[in-house]
Amino acid sequence: SGPVTAGVLRGDKSRFQLFGDTMNTTSRIEQTGEAGRIHISADTAECLKACGEGGWLLKREEPVKAKGKGIIQTYWIRSSKRSSDEES
């Protein structure tokens, strides 16, 4: 979650592209993802918590080493929501 800039790149084939630090972070954590799992940043996890949807979050046990970012904490989205009394 965060700011991005969008634009259409022209050339042999025009395409829509997003730019910015948010996209760089996304690219870095994508490299450490797992098949069949949704991997999100701490900023996105905070947005979910602020909306009362923290039950969907599973904190990743090991922090991710992201090139140009250092060590960052990331989260997985659970396949089912935990009730509020189960949340850690």
C-alpha cells in the first residue's frame, strides 16, 4: 500500500505501467513469496488492521531481506479469517 505514479509507455507496443517506491517494495517481496500464498507488506497489513480485518493476517516468521530496503517484516493472508479472540 502506498503512492504510485502511472503512465502509458509508448514504443513498439504501448503498455500501462506503475512506478514508485511501493512498486519497488512489491517487486522485492514477490521474490520471496510462495506458490499459492498472498504475501503483503507491513504497510498493507497495518491498513487491514486499521479496518478491523487483522484476523486475515499471519505474520511471516522470518523477516525478508529485500535489496535496497534492508530487512523488512511481511505477512501472509490467511485462507480463512481468525476470530478476534484468536488474534495475536
